[in-house]
Amino acid sequence: MSELIIPAIISCFVAFFTVYVTTPYLIKYLQKRNFAVKDVNKKEEIMVPRPGGPSIILGIISSEIILYSFFQSNDILAIMITSVLAFLIGYVDDRKVMSGWFKPIALAITASPIIILGAYDSNLAFPLFGEVQIPVLYLGVIVLMIPITGNTINSIDVLNGVASGFMTIAGFSLSIGLFILQNYEMMIISLPLGFVSLAFYKYHKIPSKIFPGDSGALTLGSMYGAIAIVGQVEIVAAVALLPAVINSFLFLSSVKKVVEHRQIKEKPVDHDEEFRLRATNEKTAPVTLVRLILAGGPMTEKQVCCTIFKLAIFSGGLAVITALLMEVRT
């Protein structure tokens, strides 16, 4: 355990400060190129630079390369390559709105490095009940996991700071779970995800100076899914991500088809006279987590964000308890 301390400190430092230092330069670059979108939840005409994916992936790559120099592990390569591929897919979608099926299918392909490098175990671990051996079926789990986690984080990226803040909580919860399960090396590998998300949150929080875009959200979500598979903590990861998973489920079940969010005409929320968020009365509008939160009445954007973060903290706590139950079983 002691030999892991130095790699952990260096990689976390690099992950955090790479994003913290490069994001302001990225903001200026995007502003000069006029790569910005309107912040629809602000009363004023505010244009926010987008996407922030380049600084996020730079933080991930730099920190994981440092870890690879210490461990020379295929696990690190698989996670890093999957994250890079997810970033590229997201960047394509940032520049041109693709069809609803583009991201799920493309993200399924990004899971291939995990399979090719053999960075997985086909046993699926459950709390209390132990492991289930599903060697062939588990390949399907791998292919599905990355699109689910990637699109789940992307779908919750609807308010200032939510995607990066949520991933900070979920990422650190996953790292704690890996520590409890005594998978110390994988815990070190997972830590940069939380620190990258935390550094980006500094610029993404209300009022946002930059949006992550699809390239940022898909990168964070896909890396999270890759860590869950490689670290054999799929159930722990799913529990920590529960509010975002529920949001995706509500959206898909109400829309009844896979569609790009930007192509939805009826919005689930609108604004009142004070420009507070409120649930729309449109019956055909998608059902989302934010719409449910606003069912009790209008709220400010900050209040909705705080509610989502409380749910994330609660789910993160449940994920830690799930890891404890798994450790008791072993």
C-alpha cells in the first residue's frame, strides 16, 4: 500500500492542475473562435464557450500516463483509450448534431479496448450473494456499460455545474468503494476522474464560464464506466450513478425512442416571471429528473442543482454501503 502513495499523489496533482490551468486558455480560445452557446437558464443574453472536453481529456491522459509509467498495466491503457475514443465521439457531436443512435452505437465500439486488452473479469460481483460467472454474457455487459454511463452523464448535463459536480461525487464514491474492497491499485487509477471533475467544476459551476459539451460529458461518463468494469465494481458504480440513471430512464420511457436531446421540441421545463425554473404543462414533453424536482413548484437553478447534488451524495453513500456489504461477503 505504501508504494502506491507517491503515484497517487502525483497523478491526482497532475489531473487537477492540468484541467485547472488549461481551462481558462481553452475558454479564451473558444471565445475567439465564437464557439459558444446561449445559457438558456439565464434571463440575460449570456453566451457560454463550449466544449470543455479538450481540457478534461488532457487531464485524464496526462494523469493516466503517469500512472502507466509506474504500473505498466493494461487496465490503465484500456481505460485511457476508451476515454479518448469517447472524447472523439463527443467532439464530433459537439460540432454537428448527429442522430439519436449515433452516440450509443459509437460508444459501444469504444468498449473494444477493454475486451481486446483483456482488462476485465467475467465474474459479476453482487453484495451479500457473491459472484456470478457469466463469461459470454459479460461481453454484452461491457459493450452496454460504456454507452449507458456515457449517455447517462450527458443526459444530466442540463444545468450549470451538474455534470461535473455529479461526477465529482460519483467518482470519489467509486474510489472509496474500491478502497473498501481492497482493490488499491484500481482505486489509485480511479482517483484522477474525481480530481479532473472537481477542477472542471470550478469553471462549470453557476454561473458557468464554460460548458463541457458532449465531448466532456461522454468522456467523464465513459471513463467512469470503464473503471467500473476493469475494477469489478459494476454494482457499486450503478448505485452511485442512480439519480442520473433514473433521469435517463424517465426520459427514454416518456419519449419512447432514442433521440438527441437537442432535437426535442417540447421542453420539460420553462421559466416563470422571475425566470425561475418550473415544470412545463406540456403533456408531450419528456419526463426528467429536473421536471420531477420542480413538480412541487418553481425553483432557482441553484436550488435545483443543490437538490441533484444531495441526491448524488445520498446515492454515493449507498454505493459505499454496497461496497461494505460486498466486502463482508468476501
